[in-house]
Amino acid sequence: MVAEEWGRGVGPPAIIRPVRALIGGPPVPVPDSQVLDSRVVFAFLLTVAAGLSTGLGSVLGLFNRGFSPRVLSIALSFSAGVMLYVSFVEILPKARVILSGPLGNQPGHALAVLALFAGMGAIALIDRLLPLPETALSPALQASRDRDPQSKANLLRTGLFSALAIAIHNFPEGLLTFLGALSSPRLGIGIAIAIAIHNIPEGLAVSAPIYYATGSRRQAFWISMASGMAEPLGALVGYLFLRSVLTDTLLGLVFASVAGVMIYICFDELLPTAQRLASHHHLMIGGVLAGMAVMSISLVLLG
């Protein structure tokens, strides 16, 4: 079943081996090595591109003297709309289909839902142990007014802590982008776009406070980039550890659980921050709807 998703008879990528993993599911044939390599390279490059968008947000923040709360609110809510659409319309249904193959319709559906909420629970636990600061974007908006040493020290701590927290949150997103692109280039592109858009404000949130605390654009940029590179790192670690045991069942579980992660991030981080920054809640709603519309049109055009 999943083999069809790899491209009309091409077979699954190298990440799936003809073995029976600890978590059930039939083995699938190994494709030609050239197809194998091209799929893996494409998936990894998509993940790198999504991570690099953090650097784009950093550059926009470092070379823009004014920060518009209205623009940031639209960007965050647009990103949330993209991620919610991809999660509910693309990723979760695909997880259900994949799991229904080896397990049957009802057990597959039930396991997909269970994995979805397990993903939400996992990221909620991470968020509790290492939360993203609720005012992560506030330093970017107010930093230019703070000049005393204590304010600079607080800004530096905020920026570094935000970078660490964002890197940890980005790790599973990189794994999802990578596996999604291996499963279907169309799905991978959709996931990468959603994550890339949501990474841009994160780059701003990291780089602006560090720049105003240190006065170094270079340092602010590279620290911001390092947090974004957690995504290709997640892809690499996932490939190395899962390539010999990844079956249909495990792939479906990963898809559903990371969809849960993305949904949680939208409701816990993106939408509340967009609401605080917006002059009116209709601005946030418009951004969400626009994100969903653009993502749906993009996926239709991608075929």
C-alpha cells in the first residue's frame, strides 16, 4: 500500500528495509539504488530548506529597524493555518491509511488517533519541562528601548533560552518533514512549507534579543541558525536509527504523532501569540483562513 505512495511502482525509499520490525507490518521491496538515493537526498534537502527559514527570519529581524506587531500576527496566524490544514487534511488521513493496511480499518483508525494524542502529550511534556517563553517575540519588539546592562543580560538569556527551546521543538518537525517527503514528495513539500513559514518568526524571536544584548549581528544570526538546524538533525537521526526497522505501522505512528505535535504548537504557541499581537482577533482569523486557502491550493496544484 505504502509502496504505491513512493511513486507508481518505484517502491519505498532506502529507509525501509525488507525486514520485520519489532512493531509489525510486512516488509516491502527495495527499489533501485539511484531512485533510493534521489528520494533520500530530496527529503533531506527539503528538511534543510525548512530549517534555513529560521535564518531568513533572523536576517529580516537584524536588518529591519521596526517590528510591526500586525505583520508578525498575520505571519504567525498564517503559519498556524498552514500547519493545521496539513495536519488534519494530509498527515492524519495518510497515517490512518498507512496503519489500516497491516492492522485493518478500525484498529488502524484507532491507533492513528491514539498516536495523534500521544504526540500532543509528548510535546506538552517537553513544553512543561522546557517551555518556550510566552513573550518570546516581546524582546524583538521592545529591545531597542532597553539599554542598561541588566536589561541586556536579560535579553541575552531570553534569546539563548529561546534558541534551545526552539531547537528541541524543531527536532520532531525535521523528522516529520523527512519521512513525509520519503512517503510522498507532494506531502513532503506541503509539510516543509508549513514548517518553514512558522520558523521565520522563530528566527526573529531568537536573533533580535541576542543582537540587542551583544551588538553582534553575526553572533545573533548563527545562534538563530543553529536552532533551525535541529530540523535536519532530526531527519538525520531518524534516518540512522529507523532505516533498518521502519515498517508501515511505525511510519503511520510517526506521521500521526508528529501531526499531534504540529497541532499542539499551533494552539499553544502560534495562535495565542498572534492574538496578543493582533489589533483585532479578526486579523488572526483572517491569517489562519488565508494559510489554509494557500496550502489547499498549493497541494491541489502539486497534484
